[in-house]
Amino acid sequence: QRAFRTWANAGFWLSLATGMTACLLTIAAAPWVARFYRLEEPTQLSSLIGIMSLIFPIGAIGGVFRAKLQIDMRFREFAFAGFFQIVLDAVLKIVLALLGYGAFSFAYASLFSSVAYLILCWGLAPVPIRLQPQFRRWKYLIGDGSLVVSAALLYWLIDEGDYLVLGRFEDVGVVGLYFFAFKLSRHTMTLLTLQFSRVLFPALSSMPQDTDKQVRAFVRAARMVATVSMPCCFMLAAIAEPLVHLLFQERWYAAIELVQIMCLGMALRTISWPAASLLQAQGRFRTRMLLGIISVLVFFPVAILGTSLGSVRGLAIAVAAFYSVVALVDVATAVWPAGQVARPLRPIFGVSLLSSGLATLPALAVAYVLLPILGLPAVALEILQIVVIGLVAGSLYCALIRWLSPDVWRESRDRLASVL
């Protein structure tokens, strides 16, 4: 934070250079990617990849302005900018899809919303940019920067690896079902934890290099994240069937089971991003890169094995299990320097996981065993099931958290009251 002005201009031009490089490499690789998937119309995929690659330089140069917002602890503006981009992107995708743009609606919407997000961040946190790139300073940024980029690339391979594996062995329709299920389940984690991690990283970085203090702050924050995110994942899995029936066409019903599997897998993964924030705040970039290497080496064999044994269902189970194990490893590695490994796992994962399971089971019994006896019309029954699951599971979960983790309950209550 203290040296931001010294490095901002060089960081801007270095980011632009890496973004342009990524864009050009992606465009060059597009024909080979289309051949890899053995599509009947490879030119359409190549064009789609080319359009979406333009997002790379736009997102890269915006990193300096986002960093300025984080360093200044202007989290309200940062959250507003992120919320604005998410809403704009979603609305544009729907409008363009209705206008008949098909898969290209994703590309055009993402491109336009990225430009709007860049302009908004630039306006909220203007940073003086000179025409001089300051090449001599690049070598100092490339050191740790290369480790950060390498780790990001490795975790990107994991995020996209299931699509790569499934797209190679299955047809387009199956990949579409998996994509639908994965995105629907991932939204819970993204909305609840990604933005929080962007707040947690600068907060931990601003602390003195006191490992114990950072770890204590992380454990406290991770418990709060788990308390909010895990029951949401369980409840989304519980309401997946009536929710998909209400909102989507029949062709998507086959994805219901996949949504349920992925939601349960995301429950633990919600803590992976906060753990990554702690690792980076500690300056342990090499450790995060090594974790990424190990994760990639494990992920692809697991994904291929799951696909070969059980097609899309097998892949979903394999990926959910992988994410759950990785979350435990990430947290254990992050708290390692403080001499604590297993001790923080129970308060972070155990209480919220146990409470979520115990609260959801009675809600499932009421919604899927008792309510169908009423003989209501399908739409009315599905709406009632969603409402009942939310009320029953939510009430039981709050009661369990208040009993098992009274300190977390009090802090959550106080923070909610302050926000309201």
C-alpha cells in the first residue's frame, strides 16, 4: 500500500502488455481449440473465442484501479462496481439471447460489461498514468508477479478443466447441462465469498507482519463466511428441483441432480478464496503456486476417471469431492506458519457443516414427504416447497448456530443490525 504510487504506472503498462499477450495467444490458439473438440462448425467457436479474448486486456488494465480501491479500503464503492457489472452482464446476456445471438450473447455481454466496469473503476479511483511505460521497473514487478500469474493460470486450468474433459469425451448437449449446473451452484459461492475475499486481502495485508495476528483474523473471518455460505449451498441443493421446474424449460431438468451434487461440493470450497487471501497477504506466492501445481496434477486424473466411470454425473461427483478436499488443504496450508493446522478446521468447517446438514434434513422431510399429500397444483406445490425449505432450514440453522457458536451468532447479529 505504501509504495502504490511508485509502482502504479509501471503496473498499468505491464498489465496491458500481459493482457494483450494473452489476447493474441488466445486468438492464435482458437483454431486448434476448435479442432480439439471435433466440432462440425469449428469457425463459430473460433470466432466466439476471438471476441471473448478481447476481455483480457480490458480486465488487465483495470487491475490498477481496482487495487487503488482496495488499498484505500473503499469497499462500498468496490462492492457497488462489482454489483453494477454483475447486473449489467446478466441483463445484457438475457436481452441478447432473446434477440437471437445465441452463444455470442455471452461474449458480447461480457465484453461490454467489462468495458463499463473499467470506466466505472477508473472514475471511482483515478490513477495518474503517464505515456512512459517505465520498463526498468518491470523486472521488479515480474518477480512476485510471475508467481501470482502462474498460480492464477493453474487455478484457471482447474476451473475450466472439467469443461475441457467433458467436451472431449461427450457431446455438446451434455457439456451444456454441466455448465448450467456448475454456474448455478457456483453463483452462491461467488456472490458470498469472492467479494468478501477482495475485502479480506487488503485488510490482512495492512496488518503488521505478525503471523499469529493474521491467522486469528483469518479464522474469525472464515468462520463468518462459513456461517453464511454453507447453509446457502445446502438450501440451494434442497430447492434445486422445484426451482429449476419453475424457472427453466424441461430440457434443463436433467441438470437438477448435477446442481445438487455441485452445491454440496461448493459448501466447503467457499473457504478456499479467503484462504488464498491469507496466503497472498503473507507474501507466500511460491506456496500458492506449488498448491496450484499439485491441484492440477490431481484434478485432471480425477476428472477423467469420474467422466469415464459415470459420464457427467461421475464428473460432478469427482469435482465436488476434489473441491472439498482442496478447501481443507488450502486452509491447513494458510494457517501452517502459526503452528496450527487441524485446530482451526473444526470451528471453520465443523460447526457450519454440521448445522447445515441437521437443519436441512427436517426441511427436506416436510417439503418432499408431507407437502405432496396436500394435493396442490404443481406450480403452487413447488413455490410452497421453496418457501418451506427456506423457513424451516433457516430457522433451525439459526437456532443451532446460536447454540453451538454463540460468539459467531452475536457477531453476525450485530453486523446485520449495523448494516440495516
